Amino acid sequence: MKKAFLMGVAAFALCAGIAQAQELKFKPGEDARFTWSSYEDFKKAHGDLKGQKLTIFGPWRGEDEALVRSMLAYFTDATGVEVSYSSSENYEQQIVIDTQAGSPPDIAVLPQPGLFADLASKGFLVSLGDDTGKWIEDNYAAGPSWRKLGTYKGKDGAEQFFAFPYKADLKSLVWYSPENFEDAGYEVPKTMEELKSLTEKIAADGEKPWCIGLGSGGATGWPATDWVEDMMLRTQSPETYDKWVTNEIKFDDPAVTGAIDEFGWFARNDAFVDGGAAAVASTDFRDSPKGLFASPPKCYMHRQASFIPSFFPEGTKLGQDADFFYLPPYASKPELGSPVLGAGTLVAMTKDTAPARAFIAWLQTPIAHEVWMAQSGFLTPFKAANPDAYSNDPSKKMGSILTSATTFRFDGSDLMPGKIGAGAFWTGMVDYAGGKSSADVGTEIQRAWDAIK
């Protein structure tokens, strides 16, 4: 979900603290879920940094801050480096202020590739080197996709690998009630053709296949952008997707309007949506999935990212009351493989120091992923991380979707200029849900993009 952080900068120092003060969550050498050999090997290679300091500035606050600190404690234990982690409610603005002022942290963590690309172009990021980029390509599922995500033009205009992807979010999911499926005799579809056939069958049975809601206050419309991005990846090549988010391919191009109409196939048919097509734009996205749990059910499927269980009825048990499946690709387009839409955070060096270099090396160890996997809220495409380290079966299943992907692409609207990805695209999707044609909507969004100076 898109979020705007518009608070003041005063909170910057409030979350600062030293990571090594925390005890290790899992005792090294115990629990076979963890790849302790990678920890010991890293310790031997980087254990000569005792007393040195590392500053990290990132987006994680609250529960996520406690989780990242639990991971950082192992880095400190292995190296002797004193790690100071801090965050802010307006972390995007703060990192720009700090880099421009010449007082950046050693390591910056952001969920915005576009902002990192901007910082790299101004010479504020340190290249992680071709070897690190090659490591990502070789060790992450859909590795070339992840390498591309962290590759930007430097101040000299040459492309280099600047940002290490760490901690992913998954969007290409369809949620459902296993009990409802079993009672009705429905099976989880493996292809988009099967998903459309299932949609038609549920409607023919007199039921509503989908719950879809675009409402989100001032951000109303954003859930439809995720639909369109997923459909772009299932109807067009990854290269076409990339050209779309950079405006090389226009919003009124048939490739884009076709993906919008793929969303419309599901959302603009009264027989397919709870409340009818007219309810799509006005239904709040947080309320939308509740139809899965009504008795009798108001719908059978809901497409939404991995965070949506936060809005399920209290006491809902994942894997029992609710489950999910991967939004499938078209069998008729095998050349597109198994694409995944998502988001996540990237780690960049803003100062070239030995502890900073060691930290990037640390992220290349399975244990740096497994410690967080074993708790909550962490997914990784790192193939060497033990999937058994995940704290529960739903997380393990999501992780498997990531490691089975042939292509990964970051949320496209987040890569577009704010006036488009968090503006004209949102409102255009509301207009489309209300009956405006994809061609007209595409033309209006493109007109807004062309007006940006």
C-alpha cells in the first residue's frame, strides 16, 4: 500500500540506538533451520573490525525496528562493529537533507528505487561494484530483475550497481476461503485461463466471484494500479513494462490500455463483483475482503498484496480460514514465465567504509535473512536461505512464490513521478471503474504526464 510520510524532521534522532546491546535471538549453532556455517564463515572473514562504528538510516520503525535490530545484533556479534540504527517518520526527506548537507549515514535503506536513482545521479551513493551485482544475479531468483532494480546511472552517466535488495513484499496474490472453495467444489487455478473460467463458473452458479474495492481516502484508486501492473506483466514483456514506467511507452499505447481492460474484465462485470461494478470504486479496500468471510460468502476471491490479512476479521487463521494462491500467468504466453509484482527495501552505501563494505557482504549470507525470516514480516528471493526458517507456513508459501519467479518487477506506480503514480493513475482507475474507456483514461493520464516539466 502506498503511504505518504509528511511529518516533520524532528523525529530523526528519536529512534537511534546501538544494536549490539541486544541479545542474540537465536543461539548460534542451535536450531537446524539456520545456516550457521555462513555465520561462522562471515565471522572469520570480518571479525577484525572491533570498535569500529557503522551508522544505518532506514524506514523501519515500531515492530519492524525491533526486528531489524535483532538481525543487526548478529552482525555486531560477528564483527565487533558498533551499529547505530535510526529512522524518522519522514525518512525519504531526511536522507535527501543529510546527503546534500554532507552528513549522510554510512548505510541508507529505502523502499524507493526512484529516490536512490536520483541520489546516485547526483553522486551521493557509492557503487557496490559489478561483483555484488553479479552475486545478486546468481543468487536471487529472477536475479537479473533484482540486479536491474538496484542499477542506476551515476554522476558520470555510467550505469552501476548501487542498491542491494533486502526484504521483499509480494503483491501477486489472490486470497480465498479454502472451506468455501471445498464446499462449492472449486479448485485453485494454475493459469489465467483457468482463473477466468473459474470466475465465469462461480457467476453461473449464481454467486459473486470477486470482492474488489478501490476506496482509500485521498489515495482512492491505488488498488487498481496493482491490478493493472500485474496484468501488464502477464500480457507484455518485462522490457515493455520497464518502458511503460519510464514513459517510453505511453499510457494510451495498446499494450497499456490492454492491461487496463484485463483488469476491467474482472471489475466491470456486474455478475463478477460483490455489489456490482458500480460498487468497486466506492468500496474501501480495507472492507473489501470481508465478503470472503460472510455467511453465506459474498465473494470467493480477492486480489491483494501480502499485507491484507491485517484487515481480515479478528481471529482469522491463515492457512485455515483464509489462504492465497499466486495470481497465475497465461498458459498461452509461456514466454512470459512466472512474473511477480512486488516491492521492498534496498540498501545502499552513502559512505565507503570498511564496516559499510562488511555490511553489504553480511547481506550476502543466508543467516542475515534467516534471522528475520524466523520472526515475522520478512520475505526473500535469496535461494540459499533455508525456507524452513520461515516462522509460519503462509510466509514459507509466499517465499516459495518469490523463489519460483522468473521475473520480478517493482510496483510500477511507485516508480512513476508522484503526480502520475500517486495522482493521475489513481484517479484514472476510478474513472475507468466508473465506465470511462481505457483509451480515454490512458489519454488523460498521458496528458498529465506530458504536462510535467
